[in-house]
Amino acid sequence: MSKGYFYTVDALMAITVLIIGLYFVFFTTSGSPSLQVSKNMAEDVMGTASSTKIFQLNDQAYPILRALKQAGLVPDARSTLLQEAGMLYTIGNVDEATLLFEQTIDPTVPEQYNYAIIINDDVLFERSSITQTNADSLVTSRRVLYGSIDKRDMWGPLPAEVRVWQ
Amino acid sequence: MKKGVFYTIISFMIVGVLFIFYSSTPMETEQTELAVVQDRISQADTFIHDLEHDYLEHIVRATGYQTLYSLTEEMKDRGQTGFFLDLEETFGHLMMTGQIGIDDIPSMQGKTLDKRLLDLKANVDETLFIDLTYKNPVIEVYQDDATGPWALGLNLTLTLDMKTEAASWTKTLETMALLDISGLEDPFFNIHTDGNVDRLIVPTEIADWDSEALKEHLDAETYVHNERAPSFFDRLRNNIVPSACCGIESMISPDVINAGIVKQMSYVDHCYFSELCPGSEPGNVQLFNVDGITTQNFEFMLEPYHISFYNISNEEIEQVIP
């Protein structure tokens, strides 16, 4: 066999390998792994905050819940953590809303993630080692928040957002 | 030059072109755009679930209570002409628009169903990029076996159209809320006493009746379920008919007499105000004073049906001679 054919076959094999490699890289993943992980984390934080109800949590483990109940600031124990925070935000008790997230949500988020919980464009809780502007990637998860203050009055709707960045 | 080198150069050029093609930005952009669209559809799905299972019920319950409050206040203001025979229609219109007829009701401003749905529309448009519209709202208010005597049932049916840039939904949603009437004012009392006596609906906890329990019930101004009394819903219409599921009644207290509303009639509220008592012919109601309750200043009387209902013994009653 002449050298020309040898090189040609070699090149074709190399191309085949490259095409297969490129196929796996571009068509079998939906994005870079870090972005996907951040997205999952944002959804998880939002999911936890918007599905965990106050009555499901033990007061003894969360001093802020005990304080809120004693102060009459839990009108409905069936409210989720996010709804309770939204209600506190609406009536001006922002510090209590921040403490609520700090004691209930924050311990569930691994330390390597930078994230913030935002209601109505106000950052209620943030934990970060780099700023959002210096991040390589930033993903968000959003919900619309609402709830009842008493039998006749409602608060909201308010936009709620969890941002995760790396 | 050897042919092999020529082929190798061509191969490198092909590989180079492939690299440039696959690593070009448009593909990343398309993937990013696809992910964004997927996220928005996913968030819209979550919103629809929340709307269907939680949010609409909150809206219906809060707006229903506000409507009931506004309606009873309006009835009190209107006095004897304040009863609404077309209660369902009036309630639905007031809840939706904040109006009775063409009159704006101030306490409903900013709290109507329409306003709350429009607030929601503005918010989801800005937050979730969903264009939300609603149509064909139908409101039903009722009392039946399912609600029992101490609650009103409120049903809302409406069709929602939701559009995002990549998908659209049309759903007809049905939402039901129970409005607890405990603590609400009973306009039946206020209107029939010309605005002199207000009474809140407080269900009694008494289960075993006798004259002492009746005295306690009278003093506490509480209500009891009686299947031959009108329901709260009927009281709002001044429709004195028995309601097996939901009838409630209270006693005429001294403040009604002190307000100058004095009648020779059974002191059960619906009997007293309508002069129609269960088991008695209109205009021919036998009346009895009750020992321990009737006094010189407060001529408490009951007719035979309620003497039996409240378990008052024959030794404790004395017939009133007209």
C-alpha cells in the first residue's frame, strides 16, 4: 500500500473520532455541567422555600419561628416559608424574614454556592464569596407570591426569585 | 511534493473547518435559548399548578369575605329596603365589580375579584413572562348539607388563557371556598330593630338543653342550629323559611325590647320579627312565660314548638293570657 492511502485512511479515522467526540460534547448534554448544577440548586432552594410549611417545622430547632409565633406573626401555619417571608416583608418586618431564611433555608444549601433570595426586587438574604457581576454564570428561579393577612385582606402578588451564581 | 503530504494537508483543513463549525457561537446561543424557553415553560407550569391549587382559593375566600362584609354593611345602611331578594346575583356582581347595581361600594374598592385578577396578571407578565387573561367568570353562593349552618359555600368558575413565547394554555378552573360565618354580623337583627341592635353570629356550644341552658344562651346572645329556622343565607334575603341543613336562630334579648321593638310573640328571633312560628298558625300563636327567664321588665315568651325544642318542662312554663 502506498503512503498516500495510508495517510488518507489515518486522516479519515481521525475525523471520525473527532465527529463522534463532538457529537457527545454538543448533543448529549444540555449545557455546561456547572450551569446545570446551579440551575438545579436554584430550583431546589425555591422548591424548599415554597413547599415547606410552617407547621412542618419544629419550633425548638428554629428560634425565629418560636419568636414569630409568640409575636403573633404567623397568621396561618399552613403558609410556606416563602409566603411567611412575603407576609413579613409586606408588613415591614424585613429583618425577621431574613432571619427566617438564615435559620431554615441556608443550612440546607452547600457552602460552595453563592445565592440570594429576593422578594419584590429587594434582597432578603444573600450568601456569597463573589459578586454577581464577577460571576461566570448566574441562574434564577422565579415564583409569584401571595397570601392572606386576615379573612378579608390579601398581600401580594409579589415576585420572588432565587439567584445562584458561580 | 509527495502525494501523502497533500492528502494530510487536506485532512487538517477538513478537521479545522469542523472545529470552527461546531465551536461557533450560534449553536451555543440556540442551546441557551432553548434552555431559557424550557425554564419559562417549566415555571409557567408551576404557576398554573399554584394558581389552580392554592392562589385562586385564597382570592375567592378573601374576596368572598370582603363581599359578605360589604353586603351586610350596605344592608344595614339601607334599612328595611336592604334585603336582597336576588342575593346570588347581587353577591356575584358586588364580588366581581365592587358595585351594587350601578352604585360603587367604597369598602370594595381595590378588593374586587377583577382587581385581584388584574394585579395577578400584571405580576405574572413581569415576573414569569406569561400573558394571562380570564373570561366567563361565574360565581355561585349557597348553603347546603356540605356547608352546614355555620358556613357559606362560594364557587368560582372561570376560563384562563395563558400564553408564553413558546406555549399557550387554556384552562377552565373551578374553585370552591367555605366562608365561616362565625363572627360576622347578622343584618337580620339590625334591620328589624331599625339599626338599634347589632348582633354577631356566635354558635353556642350548648348541646343539652333545659331552662338554665336557655338562659345562658339568651344572655350570651349565641345562635343554635334548628332545622325549622331560616339559614343565614335566607336571613340575608329576609326569607323566613325552614332550612333543614342550615337553619339558625337566636333569642330576643332585652336590648331589643329597650329599643322599643315590643311584640306579643315568641322570643325566638325569626318568630319575633316575622310573627311566623314553626308549628303555630299565623295570628294564633299560643305563648308561655318561662320561669327563671321571664321577669317583670322582660316578658320572655316561647311558643309550643320551641318549648319542646329547648326541652323546657311543663312545670317551668305558664301560659300567657292575651
